[in-house]
Amino acid sequence: MPLDKDDTVVYSGVVEIVLGSSIILVSDKKKELVGKVIAGFFAAVFPGNWAQYKNHRNGFGLDTDQKRLARLFLQPLLMLWAIKSTQK
């Protein structure tokens, strides 16, 4: 990203808040779409999380390689949860 790494984290956090809020705010007709968008967002940030693991970068309590690796395995579960929890 051509942004400062701290800015990238802040912007992605804002997107997470907006997406999470949208599940509550949208009509039932659009929840399934929102779930897919959230899953897509988790997929889009996965390469950054992989880079954090690969380059041994700490952040937000992820101060060991074991914690960073665990997040990589949890991310697909978050994607599945976003889709399944918003299906009709």
C-alpha cells in the first residue's frame, strides 16, 4: 500500500467498524450481500496478515509468530462465519 503503515491499520479498522455496523443497519434483504462483502474484506486483508507473520512484525497483541500464525488459520473461519451468519 502506498500509505503509511499506521494509516493503513486505522483505515482498515474504520472499514471493519462500518462493515460490522452494516449488519445491524441493513434490511434483511441485504444482509446476505453484506456477509459476502465482509468475507471479501477478510480475504483482501489476508495478504497483509501473511506479510506480518512472514516478516515477524508485532501489532495489536500479536507479538509472537505463534499468535500471528493462529490468526492466519482463524481468518478463513471469520470469512465462513460472515457468510453463514447472514444467509437466509
